[in-house]
Amino acid sequence: MTTPTAPLTATALHTPARARATEWQGLPAIHLQLPCGDTALVALQGAQLLSWTVQGQEQLFLSPLAAHDGHTPIRGGIPVCWPQFNQRGPLVKHGFARTMAWQADAAQAERLPDDGLLLRLKLTDSPATLAVWPHAFEACVEIRMHPGSIRVQLGVHNRGAAALSFTAALHTYLRVADISASGLHGLDGLRYWDAVADTHPLQRGMVTFGAELDRVYPRAASSLQLEQPGHGALRISQDQAWTETVVWNPGAQLCARLADMPADGWRQMLCVEAAAIDTPVCLAPGARWQAAQHLQRI
């Protein structure tokens, strides 16, 4: 007699959150997946979040022409700019952290309450970093996923005997269906630096897009909201230690000059960056600093 098959229960169908080692374009990476089906892909180069999907929909922009040679910055996702933002100092543009190999182990990813997952990646000083930046440090990126949301945190520990200072940003590339139909709310009334015109105007209403846009705003008192008609909205918030918010879209002319971007790539992306750049962060020996950016579909 054949033994009856037990019916599938809700518990049996509930696949736990999991992390596994994988590759992206030949580079080491870690894939995260939640029971609800949301996923993320993190490259060990730069501790860079490359992909984040919610209900099967990609939330981040990753250029199809992005470099993947292991030492060139990867265009898209969430690059970690540290210990220097842009060219505000003697180091390579946006610092060395985004091109270096960070340490992480998929097997050590932690399951969180409410079907969440936590991955930690670390970078410490080495002969290569000491040759250009003479400080002993440990940097840590924590990526916390929950259904419909993701939180990326950068932490820095000064392990040396002297004070150190840095500027930093999470250079978040968001995917949009059509930049010209998108609007960013939450910055109304703030005076910002327009890096294209080198002026300091006052923001009036939501931020809209079309031509090249490169602005540095002071951190808003509450979260921002990116709206796309017919495509829902994304809430964007950042910790107080991120003192500025950078909003960037290259527009058609600049995008056409970027070798690692398709000519029309500017239409599908918007950078909303959590940054600490106008006043460098100063850490005494043994001191720690950390700050996160939180993205949530609403």
C-alpha cells in the first residue's frame, strides 16, 4: 500500500532567508534572498550593493557597460565613497574603498526577525592603503534586508594612535522608468549648492529632472520620497551623521561622454546619495563612527 503524501503546510512552504557565494561578471559576490522573494547582490569589490529587487522589480540602476576588471570602479548600485568624496582631497576620486576587495562570508550572514537578513563586509588597513593614507582603520558595511526595504550602513573605527579625518558617501544609483516623469519630494525650502552653475539657490517644490543636475543639499529633517507615476514610490532616509544629500543625474550630454554608460542611460537612473562632505568627520584614536541610508518601497 502506498503511504499517503503529507499535505504541504505553510511552514513547509516558508523558505528561510539565505545567503550564498556567487559571482557577478567573474567577480566574487554574495547573493541574498528573503522568504518573500526579495533579493540583493553584493560585490566584494567595494562592498558594493549591485542589485536589490522587491517583488521581482529591480530598484537599483547598474550600467550594462559597468567595468568588471576587479580594479576599476563599478558604475551603479551603491558604491561606497570613502575616505574621500569626489576630488575633495589628495586621494583617487571617491577614495580607495570602492575598488578594493572587502572581506565577507555568506555563511556568516545573520537571519533577522520578520524574515530579515544581515550581511557584514569589512576592510582594514593594508600596505596598499597605508601607502596613500597613513591611518590604521577598520571599515564595515552592514546590509540589512527586510521585505520591501534595505538599509546600508557604513561604519569606521580608528585603530591608530593619531586622529584621522574623512569624507564619505553612499553613492546610491536608483532605477527609474523615466527620469523626466520622476519627482523627488522632501527638499523644499532648503538652500543647496548647484555644482553645475556654481550657485546657491533655494529649492522650491519637488526636484524635477531633464538637463544635467548635480546638487548638494543639507540633510532634510525628514525622509525623502521618489515618485514615479504608475510605478509607485520609494522612501529614502538617512541618519543624522550623514550631513548632506547629493542629487545627481548626468543628463544627455554628460552621459554621452561617460564610457561606462549607454548614451540613454541617464533616463533610467537617479543618484540620491547620503553624504558627509562639507565638514570632514574627525575620529580620535579608538573612536567609531557609523551612518546608514534606508530605502523602502511604499
